[in-house]
Amino acid sequence: MKYYVIGDEDAVLGFGLAGVRGRRVRTPEEAGEAFREALSDRDTGIVLITERVAELIRPQVDRYIFKEDFPLIVEIPDWEGKLTSRPPLREMVNAAIGIKL
């Protein structure tokens, strides 16, 4: 199983040092193309995408996250830090299952 990273130059370079393939993107068009490329490789098991890049293609990311089970899509902060517009993971899980963890 392989990882694939989509994000800014720092994220792609950093993960690249650990042997993770990836693609640096700047525009929604580049982000969509990189996302499709990552999903087309059957050996890719986990796609890491920075939160800000995921926001550029939010409908595509959400559609995939909620309808497919493989590969796993993981949103990570970029060098600017975590997006404050997104609720913390714990809150999303609590809302999804209806129980406070």
C-alpha cells in the first residue's frame, strides 16, 4: 500500500523526503487533476491532502469521502496551520454518532 500527498511545496517536499510520492498544486484545476491521479493508482491506500488544497476542490473531496471506502483520504494542516473554519475531528465524530466521546 502506498501513500500519496497533495499540497503545497513544503508538504510535498517534506513527505517526499520520507519516500511518499505526491504533487504540488496551486490552483483548483491542478488540485482536481492531482486528486484524480492519486485515486487512479490502485496501489495508493492513503491520500494525504492539505486542508487548504482540499478546500479548493471541496465538493470532489467530500463526495469521495462520503461515498467510497478506499483509499483513505486524510486532510492535514499545511505550514500555515490548521483551518479554523473546520470543526475538530472529535466534534465531527460526536455529531456523526450522537454520543459525546
